[in-house]
Amino acid sequence: MNTKSLSVILPTYNEINNIIPIIHQIRSLAHPDEIIVVDDNSTDETGSIVSGYCRTHRDVALIENNPRLGLTKSLQRGIDEAAGKYIAWMDADFSHPPDLLPIMLNAIKNADIVVGSWHITNGRDNRTEKLHRLISAFVNYLCRILFSSTIHTYTSGYILTKKSVLEEQPLRGNYGEYCIDFLVRNQRRQKKIVEVPFTCVSRVKGLSKTCPDMKTYLVHGLRYLSMVATLLVSNGQ
């Protein structure tokens, strides 16, 4: 496929140590037409670093939220601004490997949505946070039981899809639960969803936004379960 039709969205909050290295890797491995960084009002100058980088790299753009909007709305802002026929998004902390993007690009030729998965053959969850891994495994197992065994990682957050799909089904939710909603709704609309394996690892540098403390982790966990319940009641609409 023509990779010049690809936009990559990187949602960030305090990723000053990771953002430029991951942009370099994405540019060299996937050659996207554009990389859109959506910074959620970082306090560590992430936005300033990216702004300076954009001055000499026209394929990189910065959107700055003020005030903070959260993960899902940040992703949707990037999607709304993206020019590519295909749109990918991933974490900016190297838990999602940039070298998977070329594989996902190849897979999208015969799919509507490509999902990076650690629950299929050759995929692994190597994150060091044991509680995070346990809850993640439970939520994904629950989703497979309730919705479909054909999708294995409903909480991936590493997605490549057609912009037309996103125009029909904008993202909903507050945090990572948006991914469950997005996949279930599109599965029920008979969209072809393909998973490709990767090894999910803990962030390289910086603090986790998913589980910086037990209270935050429980709040996110309840959001996942609430989304599952909503989808069951609404039949995914």
C-alpha cells in the first residue's frame, strides 16, 4: 500500500523522555505522511519539545489541549485533524513497538481494522506490573466470553484502521475503555478485524498514567467494566 496515506497519532502526557525517540523510529520504519502529537497539557515541557521539532520536520504536527481532555478526546482530536486514508494510534512510551507498524500496514490491505494483540500466538504480555497484567487478562477474557472469541485483546490501544471507519464510528469513552467500545461496535457492524501479535512491555521511561496508584487504577478498572455493561445493554449501538 501507499504509506503516504497513513497518519499516526501519538497522545501524550508528560512524555518528554520518550516522544522524540519514538517519532524518529516511526518515521524511519513506517514512513507515514504525518505524525500528529496530541499533548494533553503536559507539565514537563513535552509540548515545547515537540513544537520545536515541528519547525524542522513538516511531517510532524502538534495539537495542544488546554485544559486537559483525557485520552479518548485527545485521540479524537487527532483523528479529526488527520489527513490520511489510514489512521494508526499507539502509546508514546514504547510499550507499543513502532516496528509493528509495517506489519499492520500490510494487514490492513485485507481488513477494516488491525489490532496489536498480546493474547494471540507469538504475542506476550511482559509488563512488570503484575496487578495490571492480571486485571487486563480478566477484562479481555470477560470480553471474549460476552462478545466474541474472534477478538482476543479488546484493550490493546494499538490500532490501525481506515479513516472512513472512524468517520462512521467516532471514539467514545474517557480512557482505555474506548477500545472495547470501538471494537465491539465495529464487530457488530460486520467490519473485518484482524489481530497481529506483539510483545507488550512496561514503559521505557517516566511514570505510568494507567496505574500510578491504586485509586487511579481502580477508577480505570471500573470504567472498563461500566463500558462492558453499557455495550451489553445497548447491543453495541
